[in-house]
Amino acid sequence: MGTWSIHKAGVDDVDDVIRLRRELMRQFGGLTEANAAQWEESARRHLLTALPEGRFHVWLAYARGEAVACSGLVPFERPPAANHLSGLEGYVLNMYTAPAWRGQGLARALLAELMAFAREAGMGKLWLHASEDGRPLYEKVGFAPEPSALEWKVDRA
């Protein structure tokens, strides 16, 4: 494991989660100086209820006393299907590693923790949207493309 450790985040870790998610949102999520304060307020409000209620799970990797990587999981339940009786699934998001710590196995270790949690919780499927940089890791641990999925984004105009 090297010079880092992983733990599941709680409300005491919200500042670290927000800081890492802020960096992720700046790179991939359209976060700008103009909307950063509003985003942070919304994110904090959400995390302070979603983490203790189990609506969002986050794992943090710490190195030298600082959170340097994170992963997130949103569980949800569908009606049972013939091939998936529990109906429990999870959406993986917010996989992020600070640039100085990339390539050292943190993302793989975070994903392993998340996948073990999902297995123990009885989730029958995990799914995610992958960046080009992240895709090889996900495929190595067993994620496969799902060509039948479509996505609709609500026009907020």
C-alpha cells in the first residue's frame, strides 16, 4: 500500500471530499469561478445529509496527512428482475486522484474498497461513466461497455 491509507468518509471528512470533488468538477464538470460558491454550498448541504443517511458513500485515500484521492458510490434500488432479485445497484462516480499521486495504485485500491462494499451490500450491478484515462482501470477490474444504454439530459434553457 505504500505511503497512503484509505478510509470511508463521514461528515467529519466533508471538507476533504469537497476539495477533491472541486478539482474533479474543474476538470470535467464545468465548475468555474462564477458558479463555484453556489456549487460548494449545494455540495456541502448534500454531503452532510447523504453521507450519514447512506445515500452517498465516499472513500478517501490519504497520503502525508492529506486526502489525495476519492471514489464515490450512489446506491439505488430497482424492482427485482428475474436475473437480479435484490434490485440493488450502484452508480460509481467521483473517482479522482490528485495529479502528483496518479499511477501509484490509489484509484485501483479505492475501487477495490468500493466494489467490496457493493458486494457486501448485495448490489447486483455497478455502473459508471468513464473518462478516457479511467477506462483501462475499470476494464481491468471487470467493467464492460454496455451499448444498450441511452442517456437523456433535461434542457434547462
